[in-house]
Amino acid sequence: MASEDEAPATASAGSKPPPPPPPPPTEAPPPPPPDDVPSSSLLTNNNIRSTLHTKLRAYELKRRTAYESKLSSSSLYWRAFRSLLHDSLVETSKADLLLKGWCHVTEQYGRGMKSLSEFCVEKNGVVVTDEKRKKKMLEESEGSGGWGNNEKGAGMVQRLAESAGLVGSQYEEMVDFLKKEVLPELDG
């Protein structure tokens, strides 16, 4: 600590003031050349850059070629998927129409078989399914005592009529099942 106190005392006792700092330079000094590349080998540096650029372009070309085939493959898969989806929708639409038509025809067949079981058949063999005409035919056949009851072999005719009624009931059950269970699944 004594030396710190002595230093200012000696400076003020007779020494010269320190010289002023040098003025700032007007131009910036040139940057030093990079350590790894000497300034004389700038031509070699350009050759390295050119070689690296060529290698990079070759790599990009290979990468683009590889991804181009992948893109083509993905495009092919996508078109196949779209085609499959389209075909599936068309087939579902056809199945829906087919089952609706099947329900209609089956319902008509069931009604016809039930009408057969009630002996509602015209003279030319056409089954009467219209409710008003059936009611009128049933009233007429009851008034005349029915047909087939008095004839020989009426038991067999009665069994055929009952089996037609049974078939008609089964067809109606099938139509109900199709309308309640199958068609809503296709429409949904």
C-alpha cells in the first residue's frame, strides 16, 4: 500500500505529463488473410467451390430422380385407391337398387301367395291382390259355400292353399327383415 501512496507524490513532484493518445486511423486496416487459405491460392479456392457445386448438383439430381419415382408410385397408388373407392360406391348403389327391387318383388309374391291361400283367384288364373276385389270375392265364395269344400280331393287343395299362405307369410317376414335391417345399412 505504501507504493500506491508514493506513486502519486512522485508524479506531482516534477515529472512530465503522459503523452496524448495517438489519433484514430482514417482508413480501416486491411483484413488479415484467412489462416486456412493463403491469399495466393484464391484460384484453388474457386476450384474447390466449383467442385463442391458440381457434387451438390449431382446429389440434387439423384435425390430428385429418387423422389420422382416415389411420387410416381404414390400417384399410381392414389389413382388405384380412388378407382377402388369409386367402384365400391357404384357397386353399393347397385346393391341398394337390387335389394329395393327384390323387396318389392318379394312383397308382391308374398301378397300373391296369401291371396292364393284365401282362394282369391280369377277364372283365368290371375291372383287378385287388390283388397277391395279380394273382399268382394271372399264374400261371394262364402255365399256359395266356398269352392273346393264339397269336391273330391278338397283336403289336398286345402293343404296347398295353407302352404301358399305359409310361404306368403315367410316372404312377408323376409321383406320386413330386409326393410328394417339390410336397407338402412346400405342407405346409411
